[in-house]
Amino acid sequence: MRNNTSVFRILICTLLMALISGSYAAEPASDAMKAKHQWVLQHLQGKGNPPPFSFIYGGQPSKAVLKKGWRSENASRLDANRLQHITTWTNDSLQVKCIAVEYSDFPAVEWTVYCSNIGSKPTALLEDIQGLDVTLSRKANDPEFTLNGIKGDWTTADSFEPYQRTLKPSTVSKLSPLSYSGKSSSGPDGWPYYNLQTPGGGIMMAIGWPGQWASSFTRDAAGNLRIQAGQELTHLSLKPGEEIRTPLIAMLFWRGTDVVRAQNLWRRWYMAHVIPKVDGKPLEPVTQIQVDGSDTNNVLGFLNAGIHPDICWRDAGGSYTWYPNSTGPYKGDDSWLNTGTWEVDSKRYPQGFKPYSDWIHSRGIKFLLWFEPERVGDPGSWLGTNHPEWLLPGNSPVKEPTTAHDAKLHAQNQGNTHGKILNEGHPAAFNWLTNHITQLIKAQGIDWYREDMNGDGPLPAWRNNDAPDRQGITENLYVQGHLAYWDALRAMNPGLQIDSCASGGRRNDLETMRRAVPFTRSDFQFLEMKDVVEGNQCHTYGLAFWLPYQGSGCRFYDPYSFRTFYMAEFGMCAGISPANQAAQVQAYTECKKVAPLMLNGDYYPLTPYSMSKAVWIGWQFDWPEKGQGCVQVFRRADSNEEARTFTLNGLNPAATYELTNLDSKAPVQMSGKELLEKGLTIRMSEKPGSAIVIYKRVERK
């Protein structure tokens, strides 16, 4: 079970150890690089050791099947920092290929396994395919294995809450997204990233699968821990020429006991090798405003106020949709749920969006448009009318929710997917979707493609389409098509960027994050709840360990609240007006200063995680290469403390830093040694209250 006090104690201890070591940045340790390379030699290149995956084929375990087959190996350098290893096994009609990438600038490795039928007849049954299957061992006197992670998103205040679980002897910990979902990061056990502490160090692990995965950590009575992860259900025969794949598995090795340093090593690997890039450069922070796609006065209002947004965002609904949907069944004829005809409504936008996108482009602003191509909610839509054979029924749940909260969400979503599901694993559907949306992107001047996926999720549609000897095949081909679709959009539209949404942050696995960034980390932000601000503070606290790039939308106009929503992507949900102009100018201006530090800096929590309103909560982002950083702290409404002192992290003790509290404006100077040892004292008379302190290293003349 969770123990937040224990988590905080570990974090504080590791922070102190980092300070003693004098390390200013989370650089890879040489022994971690050696551990990674040794692991690659043993598991990905060693003929005598089993590979790090498993399956059952024709009733036989993969270890026996692969031994009987013919094996070939090939290695090639992808670039200066990536070496690719391809190992292929062929056993009659079954071909198994493991494509692995070893990194030379980080102690990281990743792999994906492909199973193909190269024969002329269906294969025997492939079952229980695990993309990850490894066993670790500890000695009797070693510390126990400890699993660190966070919850997935399920539209609650405790989405992304950190947890720590000691993996005790004779126990099994199973984790997966919500049982009826198919969305890869949904639910309390649905976050597909882990930090496993092992004797002498640890391993960060990630699962890349925008579908229904499952993982397990099985601790035996001795000192062994078996780790498995893969598509949750596989029991299928492959047809001739057919190919399936496992989830992408990534592992990053670290040494020592400093959990926070390990998380920052992950953040650095993420920024170097995961986050989508444009012209070889990682995405930068952005600000956005909401628009209807034609009203230039709205944009001029922001520009005249001194706010220059990076993106004009046209979402699904508002007072009307941008696509025709007059025959849909959901909440009246004009509901955004009535999807399926992806054309610009000529009655509302006779000239389309191109005149508008041209106008904002001339002012240095990009255009974002919302899509939801997977869900076909309108039976009278173009897809529903012309190609019903491309659609999968989505109304019947696979199994009922197992918790009260799941049941509540399930009931709110009507127990279905709000319509049918476009089968992205169908070749004709894939080709139509790719070409049609590309045509729209080019014709309408779209720079950001926002893809959403609402309702319970696609899992019922996938599984209800499978025959008994083909369980898991629809999902597997669909996921491959889904990823190929995004790859094709980016290839056919150079410079296009993707914003991933699935009822909030419910599809943020590693494969998705390679192609997109989440502008809406959770739909919790939109709920009318008394703890929505504090919940969003806690969302930043937990999610910052794993995703440097995240976003949200703010609908509050007091500093305590809107400062909670500062992230790499930031925007306010209403247009500008005399009543909110001062708040909007302050928020957009401040976030422009803070966001680059939050994106590129190392992350250090400064307080325990807590939803209590009687405490302070806060964190620090430090960008050591730039000598810059920020401290963000919040005094909640019931806290009796007017001042707190925070010892900072990652600084050079020999350097001098200039610190500016954004509320006082007057900078002060302090030494790195003083900030590291005595700390930074922040006072707040207001409650609730907030403070942001930005600092930079003072260069010696």
C-alpha cells in the first residue's frame, strides 16, 4: 500500500546524499553505463541467456521454440548515440524478430518484438506474449526490491499521486489500465512507467503501448523477482503474411540510492530521445488561447493587451462544432459527441479555416484543431453511412468496473464508447483516414493536430471483434495502425505537431509520447470541485517526475490558482475582458519565464505530497547548464505557517545566485552554499497564497 510519509523520507534522504556528493546535474554514472552494457550483452546478444521477452507457441515455451529455430544477428549504428541490434529467430512458419536500441549517451536500452507468419498456413497458437520477461535476484542481506511510481489519470485530485511499494516475499503486484478501457495511462494502476529500486541501484522501466497492457512483479519466497509486461490478452493464430508486435519496452539503469537523481536522469533521457522534435530540436514551451476559428477580434484583444500567444486553439465544442453532425443521437443535434464527418462545416465556415489560419500565421501564431477520428458517434455521419464495414461496435463492455469510482465513471460514460470505433487496423480505413486528414491539414493551414479519444475506451470494440482463436489480434493490428497513422501524418506534413488527449491524460505511454505531447494532462481541471486547485498542484508534483512536457487549461484569475497551472503548455480558458485582463497579462507573462525552467530543469520536490489544505506544497526546477531555476510554493488556505525555509538542490556552492520573487520584483543575491545549507526563506501573509522565485547564476567579471 502507499505510504506518502515514507516516500517523502526517502526523497529527503536522497536529496541530502546528492548534496554531499557535490553533483550539480543528473549525469549518467559510469557504473550505470557498465551495468546497461553488461545487461545488453547477457540478454540481447548472449546466445546462452534467454532473451528479455517470452511467449507460448503451440503449447511450448518460447525458450524451447527459439532454441529449435535458426538465429541471425545484425548490428548497425543509427546515429552517434544509438546502436541497433536485430536478432531474428525462424522456426518453420514463425519468425520472431527483436529490434533493440542501445544508447551510448545514457544507460538506457529499449526493444520491441515482432512475430510474423512467413508460411502459407495459419500458425499454431501464440499465447501469453510478454514484451518484457526478466528475473532479478537479491541476496539475503540486501534491501528488498521497492517499486516507485505514480497513479494514472482517472479525472480525480489524486491522479498522478506518487506511490512506493515494497515487493515482499511471496507476493504478486499486478498493474494495468482500467479494466474496461484500452487507454494506456488510465486508472490508479495504469501508469506505464516504473522506477524499481534494486540492490545497489535501480532500473527505470517504461511500456510503450497505446492500448490495454498489463504488468506484474512476482516475488518468490527466496530472493527472486520476475517482471513481466505485455499486451494484456494474447491467444491467437497468425494468418499467412500477418505480423504482430509487443509493446515497446525501455529500461534505464542507475546506481546508488538517490531516487530523485534517478528521476532526473530519466527526464534528461526523455528530453534527449523521447520528446518529439522539429528540425532536430525538442519542442519548446507554448502558450495558447481558445478561439472559434473565425473571430479575429478575440486574437486582437490579446495582442492589444500585450499577450502574444503561440497557438490559437479551436477545440471540439463550445457553442457549436466545426464539423457537420446534424443527425447525431447525443445530447441534441449539435453535440460534439456526434463525430464521424471530418469536414469543415460550410454553413458555419463558408470559406473554411484557411483565411483565419493565414491571418494568424501572418502574426506569428500557429493554428491547432481538435479531431477525434477513432470514435464515430454519429450513425448518420459520412463514415457511418458510406463505410460501416470499417467500424467496430463499441457499446458492450468487456467486464464491469471493479471499484466504486470506476463504476461512477463507467455510468457517466453510459457504459460505452459514445458510438462505434473506426478500425485503424483495417488497411482501407487506415488509408482513407491518413489521406483525408492530411488533405484537411494542408487545406486548412493546421500546424497542431489535436487528437482526442472520449468515452470508456476502445477495449470492448477490440475484444468483441475477436474469434476464440484470435484473441488480441484486433487490438494489436489497431495499435500498429494507430501509430503508423501518426507517423504518416508527420511525414506527409513536415513541421506538424501532435497534441495527445484521451479524456485527459489517459493515453500517455512511451510510444505516444514519442510522437505527441499532452496539452491536457487531466480533465480534472474542468470539474467544479472544491479541491480542483490543490489537486492540480498535486498533479504537477507527481507527473513532473516522468513527463517534462505537460499542459493544462486554467479558468481561474487569482494568482494562487492560476500559478498552479504553469507548465510547458499554458493557456486560460476564456477570452480577454476588462475583468480578467490584468490577471491574464500577469499569468501569461510569468509562465513565459517559468515554463522553460520547468521543461528543461531537473525536478526536486521541496515538501511532502499532500492534498491537505493545512500545509505548504512546493518544488524546485534547476537548469544547471544555464545556471538558472525557479522555486514554486503554495501556502494553502488552512496553513498556520506564514514562513517556510527550503534548502535548494543542484546548485554550485561556490557560485553566487541572483533571486527574484515575482511578487516583490527586487532581486537579492545569495551564495549557492547558503542556499544549499541554510536554505531560502519564503514568507506569505495571505492564505491561500503563492510565491515564485526565479534565480540565475551571477557570472563573475
